[in-house]
Amino acid sequence: MYTLLIILHVLACLVLILIVLLQAGKGANMGAAFGGSSQTVFGSSGAGTFLGKLTAGIAVLFMLTSLTLTYTASHRSSSLIGQQRMPVTQQTAPMTQQTVPVTSPDAAKLPAVPPAPASK
């Protein structure tokens, strides 16, 4: 379900970008007033209303998928917090610190360090 919402959201985003780029600017009809012809696919006045309605519909779909994805993501992350326990595959004993005496050939050559004087 979550993946389907993401795919729908990305498609709505791309279609919305394309529809906005297809729309003519506000000054595009000014050239037609001086003898130029309107070269639209949807007719002289039908393109504005059709693309306007299509833009509004895709924008509503985009906002609904945005809100739904936000709601789903917030509940999805809070439900996963309790489920992220690491499975116990092996029982390990607690590690204890062991002291290993250091013996090296140079240890006999080092002078002995006298103990620190006791404080009173």
C-alpha cells in the first residue's frame, strides 16, 4: 500500500509539472488579438478551461497523496520502534577482564620501581 502511494504521488507530480508547462502564459492571447491565429490543440477557448480543471484535479490528488504519505510515514515509524529488538541467536557469557602477565626479554633489564611512600 505504501509503495503504491509513493508511485501515485510521483506520477501526480510529473503530470502536474507537464500540465503547468503546457499552459500558455497570460500574455499569449495578445498576439492573437493582432491577427495571429490561436494554435492550440483544444480549440481557441477550450484549452484554458480544460487545462485549468485538469491542473486543479491533479493538484488536489498531489496534496491528498502528500498528506496520506505523511500520515502513513509517521505511524509507520512509531510502530517500528517497538519491533526493532535484536533477536538473540547465541547465548554469550559475560566478558570478564583477565590480567595476563607481560613477559618479555627486556623485562629483566628494566629497573624495579620503588613503591610510593605511604601518606599520613
